[in-house]
Amino acid sequence: MNKVEFQNSETIVNLCRAFLLESQNGARYKFMEEKTNKEKYCYLTQMVKKASDRCFQEAKVFYNLIEENITDSSIELECNDVYPFRKATLAEDFLYSADEASLARDEIYPDYARVAKEEGYIEIANKFEFMYQIKDCLYMEMIEIAKRLENNKLYKETKSIKWKCDNCGYENKGKEAWQKCPFCDFEQGHVIVKIPKKEQVEE
Ligand SMILES: [Zn+2]
């Protein structure tokens, strides 16, 4: 298959879009920290911090792919894109994050992967395809937290489960997590919220 010249390809523009998308996702998760901190959800703060770091690392992968493949020392790319801005509660932020993750998983990255294949960039297509699993994982986290916050059940369960303090590691069973950790006295917001597992990698 003849490769489309990189600098004239749609793939380079899609790499640029992916870089911008994940950079702004990284910023958005970073901004969510303000809200999780305000509510004293320390465990959620760790979660959005991690999500932010990961998005920036993903952005770096796409950035590097552009850098590695261009022949000129510098280029300027134009890619028209739209980005949402909203007033949102913390629960809504998680819900929007879930929506964005599923859109990236189901539409954006599959489309970029298809174009990269058509243009003869198989390795780049593979990178886009890896994003399906990454975004699926993110979706699972975000939707779980969104649902729990919406129903005011971040630390409540219908059945007794094991809760774990993320600060000291203390564990105990109950339908609801403790208000204050009996061992380290840290507040409920430090208790780990379990995300239901889905088998990610087929055997
Ligand atoms: Zn503790």
C-alpha cells in the first residue's frame, strides 16, 4: 500500500487533534481537583489527579508521533475542533467525563485508526486502537463515581462490603464507610471507592 505523505495526511491532523483533546482533558481533570478538594473527597482527588496525569502522558505519545514522523524541522497544523464549556456540579463533571470517554472510545479513536490504516500508517493506527481500552477503563471509573455522587451513595452500599482507608490501609466491613477512620482518624473522603472490574484483556 502506498503511504500518503505524512505532512499532507489526515493522520497528522488527527494526531494533532488527539494531542489537543488529551491536553485539554488533562487540564479539565486538573481543574476538577478544586471541586473534589472542596467536598473533602480526598480519594476522588487522587483519582482525578491520576486521570489528569494519564491524559497528559497520552497527549505526549501523540505529540511524539508527530515529531518522529515529520521531515521538516517545524510545521504548522490547522485543525478545526470544538470543545465544550459548561457550568457543572462535581457529579455532572464526572458524568460529562464518562460521556467524553465513551465518545473517544466509540467514535473518535476508531475513526482516527481507520483513517491511519487507509493512509498506510499501521503503527499509528495501532496507537489509536490502544486508546479504546484506555478510554473504556476511564469510562468505567467516571460513570461509577457519577452514579454514586448523583444518588448520594459514594460511601453507601445495599450489601455489606469491605471498605479500605487509603491513608493507613485499615479495612472493615459495613453497608457504609466510617465517618472517621478508627485507626488514623482521617475522614471518610479518604476511603477507597471500588470500581467494578470488567475483563479488559481477552485471554
Ligand atoms: Zn485510616
